[in-house]
Amino acid sequence: MEFKPVTLDEYDHYMEYYRKCMIACAETSFMTVWLEGVAFDVVQAFDSDFFWHKMTWEGENVWLPPVGDWDSPQDWQALLTRVVPKDTTFVFVPAYLLRKWQAFAQHIEVEDMRSEWDYIYSIEKQVKASGKSYRNWRASINRFAERCPDWSYEPITVDIIDEIKAFQAEWMEENSGTEKMTDELRGENKTTLFMLDHWAQVPNAVGAVLRVSGKIVAFIVVERLDENIISGQFLKADYRCDGAARFLKNEMYKRLLPNYVMINAWGDSDMEGLRQNKLKENPITLYRKYKVRWKG
């Protein structure tokens, strides 16, 4: 196979196969593989009715799960033997695909990736925020609205890109030296800036900023994956504005209904605080992910 950088002109062909996947994985969405070519050297090839990706992740050369119809191969072991080099490591492999590969369990080694499990939320339930289970979510939103009555919501356009980049730079500076500042986050910063610099060309992206007294205090970007689900790509909020992140998400979700019903909010990166916050936001399910070494 010949691997090449992901380009925008491949979008339609790629999405045809992405929508055949049983699970809409955040890590293999088009926006993700395109943007992460900047920070994680993602390259792509097409073979045997699947898109295949290689990347650098945590200092290791790895492959992403193949993109296409996981139910179509009659013999997955034969396909991997022909296409994938021995001792290749796959990351972010969904449980559904892993079950296919466990038919030849002696040829693979499996490791749980709990930090990368995708949190899936009901947009409607989060907007309504009714009942005890949404008490924290509702309280955060109400607290922000009370403290910041002069808030405003604004869709992202090319006219405010420089403002957002300045906010992103300030956020990175304020969080340097904290547990948040991982190599993964530094890579995300590169992809964020690349995305903002190419905002007019980014396919299927929806973004917005939240302002208080005219100043940006948070921004969000999501990707439309199919007719039902969106993927939360980027979210940053000023820590001094308590509840700003949840408030902005809620305002965007109101505008996405009824066209989209679920959001994939990615994983928690093994950060305990983030994990607890995501669990408190009441996911309807989690997409389990695994690291799989193909022994050949």
C-alpha cells in the first residue's frame, strides 16, 4: 500500500466508507485524520475496500482501525495477513471490530484503552436537563447565566479567527505546568490552530464562541459525522468563568436539535477530574476502545 497525507479532495470518497463503520469512531472521522496529520503524522492508504491509517502516537508508530464495512470481510485473518505487517499495533480499536478479530485470538494481543473510551450523550436529554441525574449540569448552566447576564453566542466565522487564536494561546499559557499539559494536548493545540487557519475549507464543522461583555470566554467546534451524531472536536473555556463550557455546549445543542440527537464527546485521557465530570454529564453509553497488536 502507498500511504499519503490526507487531503480535502478525498472527503467524499472517505465519508462513503466511514459511514459503513458500525461505530462512528471519533479518532477516524475525516476531520480528525485530516487535522492530526499536522501533529501526529497521520497518513492514509486505500486497499481491499478499506481506508488504512498510520500515525505517531505516544512516540510509537501505530495504525488506526480500518475504515469501511467491518462485516464485509469473510476472512479478517487473511486480510490482515496480506495487508498489515507483522507486529503492527492498532490503537482505538472499537469493541465491535475486536470481536471480529478475536476469532483468531492467538494471533493478537489486546490491551484495554479505558482513557480513550468515547462518551456518548443524548443531545435532547442534555438540553432538557431534567431530573436529579442532571442536577450538576443544570446548576452549572444556571450559575453561569446568573453571574454573566451579558453573555452572547456567536457562530464561528473567518472574521473572528484571530480572536479565537488569541484566546487559545492564552488558555495554553495559563494551563502550562498543570496536569492538563500533556503531549496529546500540545498536539491538539497544533491541530486547533491548523483548523482555525483553514476554517473556510473545513468540511462538516460547526463552531461557536461564548462572549461575556464582548470578550470570548469559551469556544467549541463539533463535526457532523452522519445524520444523527456529531463529534465534539474542540472545547476550551476560561476557568474563571464557572460553567462557561457547559453553558456554551447547551446553547449549541439547542441549535443542533432536532437534526442531531447524539454527540460523541471523546475520552477522558485518564484524567480523574475530567472522567468524573464526563460521568456526571450522564452518558447514554461508552464506546470501548482497545490497543491490539497483530502478531501475524
